[in-house]
Amino acid sequence: MKDFRLSFIVTLLCLAGAGYWGAQSGQGILAAITLTLILGIMEVSLSFDNAVVNAGVLKDMEEKWQQIFLTVGILVAVFGMRLLFPLVIVAIATGLGLGDVATMALQRPDEYALHLHDSHVGIAAFGGMFLLLVFFSFLFDEGKELHWLGKMEEQLAKLGKLDSIGVMIALLLLFVLQYLFHLDAMARLTMLIAGVGGIILYIAVSSIDSLFESEEDGDAAVAAAKRNGVAGFLYLEVLDASFSFDGVIGAFAITRDVVIIMLGLAIGAMFVRSLTVHLVRKGTLDEYVFLEHGAHYAIGALAGIMLIGIVYEVHEVITGLIGVGFILLALVSSIRYRAKEMAKED
């Protein structure tokens, strides 16, 4: 429970804040606390696969960077992505200042939610393309030695020999979907620009470690440490941001109160981070070898759902169940694989 201590403290503070806000806003203390808890649980269920993938990156990082991810990173996740980012999106869409948008969110939440929903095409295309490339980077990894789906996955991994195969497929898919979806000219342009933006961001983040490369052999260890720290931290933050897009918008289906939404999602984001660190420290990914596979397939499914969600609404419960389903299947496969390996040793 040590890894979750800070999460429980944050939860108590957020629930206390929700109760106070509920009393001040007139919606009631119990109602505000209940909504906050529901949002927190929803965020954890939608982002469990995020925690597993995060753990795969975090396990190669130093203890210092693990703590920075859990502390500084949570501030970026909560205040940056769950509060500031939606305000910036609405400000860009309406041409208003951040102060005016914040006032709108507090005093006219229905209008604020409508503006945020109207920006869904760009948000879904951006986040969907980024997450799709995260999935492709795993699927087309020719260095993988263990394949969850057997020969089919092994053959797909061999395609990784082709340079930028993931980027090529993602771009092709973006162009095809742009014409398949019945969108007006402005929405199609928004989808194209946002989708390309998500691809560019993935390439930039996944390539940032080259900034720390050293030509001197003596600096190799230092360079590796910097890559695992700075580059890994940035990658995890962008990955979390991509996961948070639909969570923020979906939260408005539960409540239009932006304060309650921020507090609820803060609880969920904190537990996801604690779960990530817990998985690393317990060596769970080494014990359950297919868990990371399942998480990446869940990310691929989420990317597809985000893209489909541009024209068809997909309920958050379905998204969460698909992610949990992949994780559970991977967990069962890992247990069976470990049993077979132990039988061989005997």
C-alpha cells in the first residue's frame, strides 16, 4: 500500500474539496462527493492499460525520474491536461481569453461543454493518431522475442524492417478515413491537420532521445540515463495527455461542473500513476509477460474508437470494457505461459 499512500491522501483532499464546492454551489455535499468518486473510478477503468504501458517505460528509468513522474507529472496531468487544456481548446475555438473561458466554465457550464464537444473532431484525430502510432511501434517491433498472438504477430513484427512503416500506415489511414467519413469541408480539414499534428508529435517525442546522444564512448552511460529520464518523462506525459482527451469530454456526460470534473479526474490520474509505479517495483511485467502486449492492443482499440468517435458516438463504458478485456485476456495468457514454462523446467 506504500505506493498508493499519496493517492489516498489526494483522494481525501479532492473529496473534501468536492464537498466544500458542493455546499457552496448548492448541488449538495453528498451529490458532489458521489460524482467525484464516479469520475475517479471511470478515469482509472479507462486508463488501466495506460498504467501498464507507462510501467513498461518507467521500469528503465532511474528512481529519481520515477518520483518526478509521480509528483511533478501529476501536476501536469491534473492542472495541465484536465483543467488548462480544455480551457485552451475552447479559447481557440471561440476566440475568447482564458479568463473569459474560465468564467464561462464556472458560470455557464452547458455553453462551455458545447464548445468543447464541438472541438471533438480535432481532439479525436490528434489523440487517435498519436495512440495508433504507440500501438504500431509495439506491433511492428522486430526486436520482440515473445509474441502473444503467435505466428500472425511474429509476421507483423517483421514488417518493422521497413523504415517508418507505422507512420506510413497511419497517414494512409488518416487520408482514407477523411474521405470515408461524411464530414463537411471544415471538419475534414480539421481532422487532417489535427491527425498530422498527432503524427508529428509522436515522431518528435519518440526521437527526442537523439538530442542526448554522445559520440564519445565514455559518455554513453550518461547519455542513456538522460534518455531514460528526460525523453521517457516527456513520452509518458504526452501519452497520458492522449488518454485524457476522451476522458475529459466524456466526463461532461456525467456532470457539467468543471470543478467536480477536475477533482474526479485528478483522483483517477493519481491512482493510475501510483499503479504504474507499483507495477514497476513489484516486477509485475516480468512475471506476467503478456500484460504489456494486452495493454498495447487495448491502446490500439482505443485509438480506433477515438477515430470512429469522430462520426459515431461510442459510450465510455464500452471503451473501458474493451481495455479491461484485453488486460484480463493477457493476464490469463501470462499465467498459462508461466505454468507451461514451469512444467518444462520440471
